[in-house]
Amino acid sequence: MQKKWWHGKVAYQIYPKSFQDSNGDGIGDLRGIINRLDYLKELGIDIVWLSPIYCSPLADQGYDISDYYRIDPRFGTMEDMDELIAEAKKRDMYILMDLVVNHCSDEHAWFRKACEDPDGEYGKYFYIEDLKDGKLPCNWRSYFGGSVWEPLPGHPDKCYLHLFHKKQPDLNWENPKLREEVYKMINWWLDKGLAGFRIDAIINIKKALPWKDYPADREDGLCSVQHMLADAVGVGEFLGEMRDRTFEPHEAFTAGEVFNEKPGDLPNFIGDHGYFSTMFDFNETICGGSPKGWYDARPVTPDDYRRCCFESQRKIGDIGFLCNIIENHDEPRGVSRYLPAEGCHDAGKKLLATMNFMLKGLPFLYQGQEIGMENIPFHSIEEADDISTQDEYQVALAAGLSPEDALNAVARFSRDNARTPFQWTAGTHAGFTTGTPWLRVNPNYVRINLEAQRKNADSVYQFYRRLIALRKNTDYADTVVYGDLIPVWEDQKNLMAYYRRSAEKSLLVIGNFQNEAQRVTVPGGWKRILINNLPELETDGNAITLAGWQAVVLEA
Ligand code: GLC
Ligand code: CA
């Protein structure tokens, strides 16, 4: 693997709508982000990804773009964006935007023109088909529920494809003209000085054609899009072309949202001359999932968590660098998900942070993770904003769950959990806005907020700063960033441990995921403690007794 400038960095995702409001309208904005750049610098962040801020009806919170060349006025202006890029540069920081090009919004001019003249130039930017005897072209289920086909406005005899929401028509990547439009837009942003992109839902751009049904997998008679994706061949041609025409000439940094790449395809995606610089490791986030829906998912145990992390590490080997995440804007809060309820406290949160952060790869934090933000309680489905929460609630009801059970089931996975406003202070609306927040603030902000944690040397926030400092400490960086990862004691329940080894140094990372203490013996012993989430560590020669929820990084 070739070394890259970004390997030793730390990245952070901002969900702009919920980060910091600067003008009292209850919606986070670019000015709010600019005002918080020094905070991110203090934490130790280098690379910042902004979820979409382009013009959008916000049907899927900005992942439905109606104009790729303009900033949505709710988030600010193009001048704000230019200022953000410039201010980041001054601080040696890099800004990434979200590249959402599997689909656009049904309010995009291209789609409007396609509706006016489906047989014209813009009709070919989308997948538009005739209904044959009223029958849809195929039985795929959209990610947000219902058929992927929707009647084309103004043309009852035609329909268009949307793998996501009906307000997110899929762009037809088979059309070279569309691809040219996409590349032009990407280059326009990169020419502005943007460092790169996080690339949304990208595996979906290649459809298995011609349309065909797959066996239905639920009562609704539809089938998951996964079946089609498994059959789709040739996404690499699009991705390679996009890289050659845009990212590569600009030396842009790119992080792909890639699910379901084909076995053996990793080197093509993120090897030395891959389509992307890196991609996210979702192995933990998909663990326990069910084809039936959220209501049927099983909890992830600490041993599952360990297995998923190590599986990914073994799979990636020396091919490239994955991004390691605990959560993002599509997932519940990791501390509420991967820690059993009895472990969801400061020590447990620091333990999870240590286990994830010390893995090989690029640590990619999500806003609020650094202060240990948790899932939000749900009292009724009306409180949910997220469209997939609404859909999964209906799926759970249809499967026979009571309204109460259905609510509890979707509350565990709702994307709203991660989208509640950032908890800056213990003051009104957690210091997020002086107005009314667009989404309710988690009531635990009085207890969990940055202001309190900044002052407290033992806080989750200060602990993250220590982890980041270790990654950047010149004595250890080479081992933390490039050291081999060697799992140990994999059969010891509720214990996760691994070495990170380079030619110069050997680090041992150990975490105890239970209330009861656990003992391990370190062959060859160890020299010093680099990180400890508790004040003490009980040792006896080469034996170590980890207290409940204790995590340490030792120099071995
Ligand atoms: C990605 C985004 C998600 C969005 C979807 C459709 O998975 O992360 O938030 O709903 O793509 O754009
Ligand atoms: Ca605002």
C-alpha cells in the first residue's frame, strides 16, 4: 500500500442542519460551522465532511438535490461556502462535500424538463418506462418502502425509477451526456478548492438491465434492491471514468459509501489506484440486521462487535485504508447500540472509542460522538422526522406488532437518533439555536454537553482528545497509523484485544465489555500505559486485571 497524506489524519462528519444555528431560525448553517472551526481544530480534526447543503426540498434532508451549483438559502450562501473553504485552509483543514449523484430531486430542472418531454433529451437523464397493461417494469422495493416505480407526473401511462424516495428520481448513468454533466459539476466544485467528497449511495448507479422481477421477499410482493445489485455488473467502468475525469486530476480525497461491493473488488475500489481514496466500514452497522425490517433486527453483542471489526481488518489487510466509524447520520448512536444498557456510561463510551479508534484505518467521527451523545427517547411516531423511520414503523405494524412495540423497535434504529441538535451547553436548546430547533433536542443535554466536558479532564470529550493526540504523537504515529493489527484472546467473552505492531513498536489495546473484572496475561509483559479510561490499572507481574468497562492502550 502506498502511503498517502491523509492516512495519519482524523476526519469528522458534520450534519449541518443540526450542528450550529447562527441566525435563530432553528436550522444549523454554514456560518455556524465557520464559527465552530476552532472547536474542531481544538479537538484535533483535520478532514471535515458536510452532509448535503445544496438547494433541496429536504424530502430526505438534502439527499434530494434540486440544484448542484447552489447552496440552499437555509444553510447560507456561496460566499459562506467559499469562506468556509478558505478558513479551513488557514487551519490546515480539508472540507469535503457530499456527492449525491445516484439520484437528484424531482424538483431539479432536469426532472422538470423530463416530465415536460419524456422522449426528449432530459427524459434520457432518468429511467422512464411505459406501463405495459398497467404493469410496472419490475417488482423492486425502494429503500424507503413501496415500489421503486412512480407514475411520471403528467404522464399516467409512464413511470420513473427511484431506488430511494419518490422525490429522488434515479439518474441514468448509462447516458454519457448525464455522466458529462456530473463530471462537469464535480470539477466545478473541486476548482473552487474543495478537498474532495464523501460519495453517496454510489453502488446503486449501476442497474442490472433489462428490468426483471426477483422472488418477492415480503408480503408486499416486492423484493429488496439487493438482489438486483448482486446481479449488476460493470459499476467499475463508471467509477473508473469518474475518477479519471475528476478526482484524479485534482488529487481529491474521496470516501465512498459502498455497501455490497463484490468479493475481491476491494483493490479496485480502494487499492493503490482505486476508484476512491477510501470507503466506510459498515460491517458493524449491518450486523444483526434482518431482511424483514428493523423490527426483526437482533442486538449486537460485544462479541459480535469484535468479530465484525476483525473481519473487516482481515479483509482489508494491506490493500488500503477503510474509514472506521461508530455512527453516522443514518445510524443510531453507537454508544446506545454497541454498549449494553449497563455499560452506556462514560467508562463504556471511552472503551468503545478506544476499540474503534485504535483500529487500522481512518477514524471518522460523527458530530456529538466526541461527547458521547445517546439515542433520544420516542413517545409517539409523530415525533419522528426521518422518512425511513416512518416506513419501518408501518412495516412493523404490518408484521403484527402493537403500536407500542413498533415504536420501540423503530426508536432503536431511527436515523433521528443521530440527527438531534449538537449539545453545546446546558443552556436553552443546548446552545444549538436561540430560536426553535427544527428537531427536538435530546433532553439529556443538561447532563451531556460540550461546555461541561471541556472543563472536566475526565470527560468523554477530553478522552477523545487524548486518543487523537496519541495518533499524532510522532513517537507512536507510525505504529498507530500503519502498524499491523493482530487480534488476540478472541475466544474470551466480552473482551476485545489486539496488537498494533510496527518494526519499532508494539501496542496492545484491550477492553473489557462487562461489569465483572477480567484477567489476561501479556506474554513478554509491557512497558507503559499510554491510554487508560479509568484512574488505575490492577497488575501483577505480566498479568492484568481489567475492571468492568476498562480499556487500556499499553506499549508492549
Ligand atoms: C445515503 C445517505 C442517506 C440517504 C441515502 C439516499 O445512504 O447517507 O442519508 O438517505 O443515501 O441519498
Ligand atoms: Ca440558521
